[in-house]
Amino acid sequence: MEALIVHPKNQMELNALKSVMKDMGIRYEKFHTRGAKTQKFEPKSPVKKDKPVRDFKDNPKKDK
């Protein structure tokens, strides 16, 4: 199945595109709407990674 994304500039262009696609027998669907509040965000608990152990030796002080 192929996907084609269009961004009509106004309602008249959208209606013309819909009618042409209907005449050609091409199915189409709306991708998203502005007021779509049906999508619910499920918060995920963050996975804490263990930090590597840092065993650095102190640098010796240098005399000038």
C-alpha cells in the first residue's frame, strides 16, 4: 500500500482533491485532527542506568 501526504492550502483545494480521488476510486483517510484528545499518553518510568565506578588515582602535585 502506498502513502501520499498532501497539505492543501485551503478548504477548496481539499474538497477538490477529495472529489478527484473519489472519482478515481482511491481510498483516503485523514491522518490526524487538531482536537484529537483520544490519544492518551502513558507515562513510562525512567530506567536508571548504573554509572560506572570511577577509581581514579590522585595526580601527584608537581613542583614548579
